[in-house]
Amino acid sequence: MSFDINTVIYFLEIVVGGLLVGIGVHFVPVGGAPAAMAQATGIGTGTVQLAAGSGLTGLLSAGLMMHAMSLSPTFATDGYSIWPIVATGAVGAMIMMDATMLTGSWIYAYAVGAPFASAKVNYDPITGFSQPPYVAPGTVGQGIPTICFVSGTIGAAMGGIGGAMIYFPLVLINHNPAMSAIFAIGIFMVDAVLASWNIQGTIEGFHDPKFKKWPQAFKACLVSTVILAVVAVLITPIIGGV
Amino acid sequence: MAAVRGFKIEPKQLRIYGLVGSVVGIYLAVILNAVTGTNIFSFVGALAALFGVVWGANAVRRVCAYGIGTGVPSIGMLSLGMGTVAVLFGLNIAEQLGVGMLGVIIALVYSLVFGYVVGLIANRVMGFNIPVMEEGLTDLSGAGTMAILGWSFAISGSLGYVDIVKDVFNTGFLAIIFICGGLAILHPFNANLGPDEKQDRTLVNGVMVGGLSTIATGVCALLTLGLAAGMVQIVVGFAVWYYFYVWYFRLARRDAAAVVGTGLLPPSAL
């Protein structure tokens, strides 16, 4: 345990990362089981799975970027730089989420045969298309309309940035990528589950009335991530870098 | 049909069983390994994890009976997520302070405190208003920690931080413990929920899945501990699974309204 200004920076990075994950979950169009039956808008799986998916791809791509940086000939003098790592994490998570939403959309459009419609707004804020005529009776929308797709991409970017911002300081603290990844998954799970409890299972994106509940998730994730971050900066390598 | 053994345990009593059983089990495994000088007794760690699983499965059924809106799996993942952090912290701090053997206790205490705080957040900040939320998440966090510790010991055969990091974290076997252990904690209630959910059926199902997880960690132990220790663990896991599977089957028959044979499909349906 050695406390200096870097420890404070690592601590803050982990807290900000946890908050980004918690808020990012609110942007992702999660439909849960109803969406899997094309009876609700969004991706047909739970919040935790989606948050974990985007966060883990963020972790993986951030790790890849860190590896690429360490191969640079000037690495010994330059060291790591956080911005490319965070950007790579965001792009990785966005690709994962967009691929999920795109292939999911193909199934909704061509296999289920449902028109994409949101039940939460009358007009899609981006395309301006009218929504209510296309919402089948007894359902709360189907498929992934444009607004949800855009919102999901933003959410994935926040999740990816969050994942990278948790993973990067952890690697610098304990010098063990495997352990850092698993520790980051632990932090990720806690924040994602708290956020998904806050939205009570399903949300369409930033246009959904439920999105206004985000300050509660912010507070909850702040408290829990601070407790986790204190623990994270206390873990130090013992022998031989493990 | 002979009467099936059922049981009903108070949550407080079950918490004591889970806590004492898992802590004593892990230390017993350490002592047995140290006394005999082998790693054959690592499977006792997996049995200790089963106590944690039963404790956690009961907490899941208490909290989720109120309905949390996101499905039962989320709470299991939360439990294991809190457990992962607590295990790493406990083992590392114990090693730094030079009291390696107390890592289990430090991890447990941290996880209980953290679980209570998360429960408080869930009730106060997010307005869940589930009366047993604080209690339930304290239990779940502790149960997740003990499950991870028990199965980690079953794979590494040692409680030392360096050994666990080398054998469980760096190899990625923790992912298997994470998902299989999570299944053992969250699956029982997920599979048995409904108006006729009974405590004994749910918990027996939990131990059954725990037996399957022990088979999985036994396969991992083949690589880290060698053939003998791994095989013993697989056999023990299979025995646990078989015994509790038969028991679970009987309980399911007991709780079913009727058991009728449907026969094979008629030829026209094939």
C-alpha cells in the first residue's frame, strides 16, 4: 500500500467508470422476456446480460489497446496513455451492442414480421415517424426503432468507456491483467444490477419516462463504487507481480 | 410411495449453518491438506461452498418472493460480483498484513458489510421497500463470497493469495466458478418459483446444482492439482449430484398434483 497522487487518480477513475456503467445502462433499450416475444420494444434479454456484454467487450478492446501500446518502441519512455484506451473500449462496446441490435432487428423484421414501433412516444424524435398506428394491440411496441438504436449506441459507448476506465487503473495498480479483468467484472456486475433494479427491468432509451429516474441510480452507484474503489486501490502485488 | 423427507428451516438458523459450515469447512480442508501433506482433501472446500450455496439460495427465495422486476438471475450475478471483490480483497489484505490464514474472515466481514450497504441503498435510494432486502443482500453477499472461496480452494488447494491468483484467476477458472456458482445460488428459486414454491424443494435443488458445479471445478482441478485430487472431486461432485437429484425428484413428485405417464408420441405426430 503506497498512497500518492496516483492512488487518488486511480480511485477517481474507478468511481467515474462505475458511474458511467450505471448511467449507461439507462440508455440501452432493454426489453427482457416480453421483447423476446416481440411484445415490447428493445433487445430481448435482461439488463445485466447487455451491460455485462458491452462492458466486457469494452474491457477486451481496452486490453488489446494496452497490449498494442506496450509494443510501441517508445513505450519505455511514454508509458500508457488513457485516451486511446478509453476510446477503444467505447468503440468495442458500441460494435458489440450495434451488432446485437442489428441482427436482432433482422429477426424482428424478417422472421417475426413485426413493424418497429415505440409505445412511449407518439413521434420518433429522430425520424419524426408516427408510432401509435404500428403498435399492435396488447403490446408495448415491437422491435428496435431508430431512437432506441441511437440510444443503445450511446449507452454502449458509456458502458465501454466505463469498463475501460475501471480496467485501466486496476492494471496499473496490480499489474495483473487477468485479475484486473475479473475484478472489473465484479464492479461491473454490482453497478449494472443496481441500475437495472432502478429501471425495474425494461426501458426504451433516453426518451422513456423511466429515464428520469437516473439520479437515483447515480447515487446508488456512487456509494457502492466508492466502497469498491477503496478496496481496489488497496490491493497491491505481493510477490513476483501477482 | 414412501414418505419423502422434507424439512423447514428458519432463515436465522440456516444463516448460522451456512456461515459456520462454510468457514469451518474451508479451514478443515486446509488443515486436512496440511496434516496429510497432499492436496486430495481439496474437495472439502467444494463441500464447504455447498453450505454457502444453501445459505444464498434461501436468501434469493426470500428476497425474490417480493418480485424485483429484473428476473432472478440479476441478484445471483450481484451476489457473485460482490463475492469476487471481497475474496480478492480479503486474501490480499491478509497476505499484506502477514496473517494469510485470516483471509477468509476478512473477506467474509467485508462482504457482509458491503451487502448490507447495497441493501440499504436498494431500499432507501431506489425505494424497493422490501423488508428483508438488507438482510437478504447481506446473506447473499456472504454466501457468494464463501461459494467463491470454497470452490477456489477446491481448484488451487491452498488459501494463499499467490496460489489462488496463479491457479484460479490467471487461468480464468474463476469465470467457471462465477457462472456455475451463480447458477447454484440463483437457479433453484428461478426453477421452482411460483405459488407452490417450497423451501425444501428449492434448497435441495440448490445443492444438486452445487454438485454439478463441483464436477466442473473437479475438471479444472485435474489441470491444477493433478489426476488424483481432480478425480476425487469429480466423484464427490457426482455423488452429491446423484443423491440430491433423487431427493429432488421425490420432492417434485410429492409437490406435483398428479404424475401421469403420457406414453410415446403417436405415429402420426412423428
